[in-house]
Amino acid sequence: MSFLPLVLIVIVFYFFMIRPQTKKAKEAKQFRESLSKGDKVITIGGLHGKITEVKELYVMIQIANGIEVKVTKSAVSPELSQGKGDSELAQKN
């Protein structure tokens, strides 16, 4: 009987902390695998741009005419990027 509260605490932690985090990580991984040429993205450093080249570990992002930067896929933010649509900055203007 004294272990029942401990078991309940573990179950609560699983459903409110661990499970949502693994779901979010899975969605982020799926987003990074689906990046393609032409997608408009925002990096975790705040750079806005359009993907011009996709490789296994990195993407090339055009941030201005004639200016491209090489960024690892993990640096592209799934929360802020809009994929084929406009970035948040472009939507506000």
C-alpha cells in the first residue's frame, strides 16, 4: 500500500513530462527530414532565408541575393519555420 503513491507519481511524470517531450522530439526529427529546396525557414540563431541545397547533415540557406550560409539541419527551428509558406517576419509585414 505504501508504494501506491510512488507508482502514481511515476505515472503522472510519464504522461505529463516524458511522453510529450518524446513526441515533440519525434516531430522535430520528422520536420528536419522533410526539409526541401525552396522551403522558407528560420534558424535557431534568428536567420531568415530560403533553402537552396539540402544534404544529409546540413542545408544551404540563401539569406540575401548572392549570400548563402551553410547550416546544420539541427539549427533549423521547427517551431518558427513555415515550410513552403512565409516566415513569421514576412507575415507581420
